[in-house]
Amino acid sequence: MGSFKVLNMRKKAIANNEISVLLVGNNPIELGLIYEKISDLKGKINRIETAFSLEDTIKKINLMHPNCLLLDDNLGLNPLKAIINNVNALSKEVISITLLKSHNKQEVTSGVQEYIMKEGMDGTRIYYALRNALKFKKTQQFFRIKYYSGKRSVKRLFI
């Protein structure tokens, strides 16, 4: 895993006004309701966009550079895994992934930082879940960088 870089880490802080969200799902009505709940937090979330497919998601990530991705589990298992794998493969971005779950089954466990149940969800819960997911993702990136930089220094001792 050669050189590991995180270019936008210093640019993307966890400050309240620095959270930008990309909502991904296949049901415009549900996404509209979630959009309304999040848009009520104007002072806490900077920008909100929506996407409906993998191609649209990658295009919007490249355009708006969100730091939080909110995925609806109604997309289906294979599209969810494809989106999660493609987003996590973008090593230039620090993008946390939060999954909106309609039922309590563990279908996707890898690559997701946070889960939210749709039942009883409000804007404040979504906001705190997004912040926690972002903190968790940045901590993962930090430890990954430290691990790979430490690995090189240990290698130098033996060569």
C-alpha cells in the first residue's frame, strides 16, 4: 500500500460549519424528508446534496467534496457495497459514511463508520451521528498514516 496521503484532512475540519453532506438513496420522497430534517440545522451543516446512483455519487463527490455521506439502506445490498467500496477507495478524501437503516439487520458492516435507525430520527440525531462518523473516520486515517510511517522506520532498522 505505497504512500498513503490525505490531502483534504487539514482543509476539512469538524467545526460546526464545515460539515457538508451527500444524501444517497433511491427513494426521492424519503430523501426529501431527510433533506428537510437536515436543512433545519442551517448553522451546523454547510451544504447538502442528493444522489441516486453510484455514478451520480462519484460525480457529486468530485464536484462538491463532501465530508459526510448519508446512505439509505433501501438501495439494496450490492449497490450499497459498490458505493461504500468506491468511496473508501478515494484515498484523497476524508469522507465518513453513515448508513440509514430501516430495520435492524447487519447486512453491511465493513466500511461504514456510523448507523442511524430511520425510526424516530430527527435532525439533531442525524447531526450528531454525522459528527461522530467524521471523528471516527479521521481517527482511522490518522492511525493508518502513523502505522505506515512507523512501518517504514522499523524497516530502516533492519536494512
